[in-house]
Amino acid sequence: MDVTMESQGYQVAGFPVHCPVGTPGTGSVVMDAGVVRSGSFTIGVEASDDSIRWALTVTQPE
């Protein structure tokens, strides 16, 4: 899977998640404060097969 994050039209993060058959894959990215601009952001997930299930958690400091 490939995961991307965009903030106001700019890609600010991207990383692959390797998902071996029969086992969960994990991936993460940590960004410095201020990389994501104030306002909304979007996350894109591209999987090699429609049967792949995925979940996402975004954590930001208050």
C-alpha cells in the first residue's frame, strides 16, 4: 500500500506499507510541527488489491 498526506494542495508525507499475505502490515510517519498548514488535509491510500482492509490514525498535539 502507498499512503500519502496532502495539506492545501501540497504533498507533505508519503510512505509505503508492506502487507505480507496473512499478516498485518504497519507504517508510520512523524512530521515536525508546522509541516501541515492550518486548515484541512487529505489522506490517500492506494492498495494493490480491493480486498485489503486498512485503518488509519492521525494524531496531532493540541
